[in-house]
Amino acid sequence: MKIHKAHIIKFTFLFLALFQNEIYACSMYKITVDGKTMVGCNEDAWRTTSRIWFENAKNADEYGAGFTGSRQVGSNRTAPQSGMNEVGLTFSRLAAFYPIQDNAFPDRIKITDEEDYLTGILHKCATIEDVKKYIAQYDHSLFFDHVFIYIDSTGKYLIVEPYQLIEGNEPNYLLSNFCPSITDNEQARKIERYRNGEDFLNTHDVNTSLSYCAALSDTMHVCRCRNGDGTLLTSIWDTKDKLVNLYFYHAYDTTVQFDLTEELAKGDRIIPIPGVFPKNSEFERFVNYRTPFNTPSLRILLVALGGILTLFALLFSISALSKHKGVSLKAVTLIAAMNLLLAAYLAVLATHVSIYYFDAPYKDYGSNLISVSSYTPFLLLLTITPSAFFTIKRLKSVEIRIWIKAMLVSNNLIYLLLIVGFGYWGLYSIWN
């Protein structure tokens, strides 16, 4: 895609980005007052593997650093979401959308390991100027769906978009799920958490106290009605005193503080974050919430049920076309159509994790078909009663073959099982 073509469609992508912020709802801010800079990061995700880890410098000209993250990218390896090194260089990572262009950096080093690349920046750089030089070596368009921001201890910052770098030195700065180069403030304010943060800064005297930053983080955090999604972890990095305060899973009345210097002196280590906080009933409920994405057997079950429903649809159609006694072509056609519709919806459930965490009926701004499919559970509710009556009537008939009766009973049992599952996953909870 040429650059001028990218600008033609950038507003389409921006539109999608602003509406998909419900899925990628991270946010951050930096505040600099009287030579002290605080950086707050809200990581919003539905993962249970949140952690903080510390890595010492491997060479004399490098820096030790601490990182937070939750997305596992390998055996005992996690993608960094935020972090700070020994000289106060801090970063935050946010999902964002930018029109894909032709490779703008064909001659640069290819990034083959995102964790090594991202941690390497904090290990090797002390200032924004260092970061800019370091990143200029690499083809960072790999991160076409993310925006990064680096802040050094002076308060200067560098925004790293997929295809360009933007420097700034404003004392207060907010960022959420958008690329500033294609997003003006009017568009950015359509994102609620960004708007909340900006309004908070405009209505309160800005300072770098922990209580002020915690209140700002709380204002920008997300807590949804459905189970699991929202702000998983808030990290507030003190670039002067080299401290980080963590707030876990929407609870801003409890914090755990880590001193970067002290932690690095203990050696490299990884600390699971849930274990350092008091028991959180909301998080416990989330941990025990089962979906096909955290329980593989459920995904296998969805695939199996989809296959059985499709097979039944085929056999019902054959029986009707064969004109078996007592088999109504109209009724069988309706059952077969419902089965095929359910099979397609089960495929959606097995491949779209966000459905389990957002309000019903689920809206997918990238696919109208997926949005429409979210009404399938309600259609099943309307279908189950006439299907049950049809089955009971056929069970009493001596003209219906045994294998057809067995299929009808099995089909209704699958319907009931799916209704229970849909209810558990909140797919009927339209009142939220």
C-alpha cells in the first residue's frame, strides 16, 4: 500500500480503532512536575498470568530493568507491557491500529524476538535520544497494531508508531489506543478512558504524589459488567526514586511497592502478581470462569457438538427427502437449518475470545456476520419449545423409525446443553 493510499483509508481504520477500544482498552499517562516524572500504565486484558520481573544488566555499559506483562510468548517468557530501567527510562505499550503500508524499512534489522527487542531497549538506552537511535536500526513496522511510548527521567517522551517516531516534551501527556499522527484530540476524546483522564487533569491541580497518580489511574481504568475483562494491572513508575507501585484488578485501595534497586540486588527473578496481593473475590471469580480459551476440553466439545449437529442436519434432510412416514419436510428443514446455524455459531465461539467478556449481544465492528450471529442463542430459545413438542409427538408415533427418534432426542439434548452453556457465558445477559 502506498503512503498516499494509507492516508485515504486512515479514517476507516481510526473508526475501527475507536470502536475496538472495548477490546484493547489500555491507557497511560506521564506527569512531570518540578523535575520529577511519574508514569502510569493501565494494562487491560483477560489473562491470569500477570507478572513483574527484574533483569540485571549483562554488560558493564547496560542497565538493569523491571518489567510487567501478562501475555506469555514462550516457556517462562512474557511480552513486556511496561517497564523502567535503573536510570528512569520508562515505557508503555498500547494496542492501536494504523493502515498497513509497504515496508518502509526494507534495509533495517528484522525483529525476530519481540521480548528480546523490547527488553533490549531498556537495557541499552538511558535517554529518548538513545531510544531513537536504537529503534532506527530496526524494522519496527512489525508492530503495526501497537503504539509505544518511551519517557526518560527528564520527562521527554518518544512515541513509536509502526512507521514513524514522534518526540515531545509536554509536562503532562495521555495516550490510549490510537496513533497520534492520525488522531486529533477530538477523535481521541471519543475514547472514554482517554477523555476521563484529560478531564481529570483539567479539573485537578497536577502533582506527582502517589495518591494523585493512583486517582488518575483509577479514573482511566476500565471495569466492565461481564466477567474478566477490564484493567488487569495498573503500574505507576516513579522515575526519580526508581519505585513502582502496582494496583491489581480494579482494587485501588491496596498497592504493592517495589524498589527497583533493591529488587535487582536480589538477582533476576519473576514474581506472579496475583500472589503478592490479598485475595480478590472478583479476580477469583474470573480465574474460575471457564471458556474454550482457558479450558481446551470446552473447545473440543464445541467442535464435536458442531460436527454432530451438522451430521444430524444431513441425516434429517435425507430422511425427509426419502419420505419416511411421519417425517415432515417443513419441520425437518427448520431443525436442519437451526443445526447448521448453531454449528456456524459454535465455530465463532471457538475462535473469538472477546465474545465471552463483552456485553450481549456481542458486536464485532470488523464483521457484520459475527455481530448478527450473536443473536443465535436467542433464536435457539425460540426454537427449543416447538422442537421439544415435535420430538415428543414423534416419539409416540409407531410410524417413526427408532434411529430417527434417537436423533431427535439427542438433538434436543444438545439444544438444552447449549442453552445452559450460553447462559453460563452470559450470552443472554442483555440487561447489562
